[in-house]
Amino acid sequence: MPALPSSVEPPQRKPLYQILAEKCKEQPLVPLGVVLTCGALYLSGRALRARDSRLANRMFFWRVGFQAFTVVALVGGGFYYDEKRREKKSQREQLIEKAKEREKLWIEELERIEEEAKRRKEKADDLKKRLKEIEDQKK
């Protein structure tokens, strides 16, 4: 592939907050699970300070459940988006293949035009020779 012209700047890296926002939009259940897990952990800590072991145990139980939910959401989203990436990749490969085919046809057309130009030039040169021969015969 040809190199980029010097006037074209390379793409800039995205800031971290933009990357995180995109990932949260991609898999919204994962951040939700993280927030719920942190909330349960915070509430269990408050319950321990208040010496309410029953609430603390319940919150620990919910924390484990929310962590499991987060892991399942993460793995499920990974499989789901992996399939999407593969589909997108196959579509991209099809587009690349189509572009290569167009380029091949374009090159063939250019070669055909070049051959046509060569034939015309040879014909013109031949006609010039004949014309010169006719002019020499007249003299």
C-alpha cells in the first residue's frame, strides 16, 4: 500500500475516559455489576462497624452474587462481542476482496488501453513510413 502523504496526520489515541465510556456502552451490565458489588461491600462495611453481623452477612452474600453477575456479564458480553467482531471482520475482508477485484479489473483496463495505444502508435508509424515511401517515389 502506498504511504500516507505528509499532509495526513496519523490518528490520535483516544483519552482513557473515552475508551471507558465506549466500553461501558458496549457492555452496560459489567459497570452495573461493579457498582452493585461496591455498594454491597460498602454496606457490609457499615454493618460491621455498627456491629450488625446479620446485615453484614447478608451484604456479603449479595456482594458474592453481584460479583458472580459481573463475571457472567463480562464473559457473556465477551462471547457476544467476539461474534460481532468476527462478523465485522468477515465483512471487512469481503470489502477488501471486492476492492482487490476492482483494482485488478482497473489494471486490466489500463493494460488494455495501453495495448490499444501501442497498436495505434504502430499503425500511425506504419502509415508515416508508407507516406514517406510514397513521397520518396514521387520525387
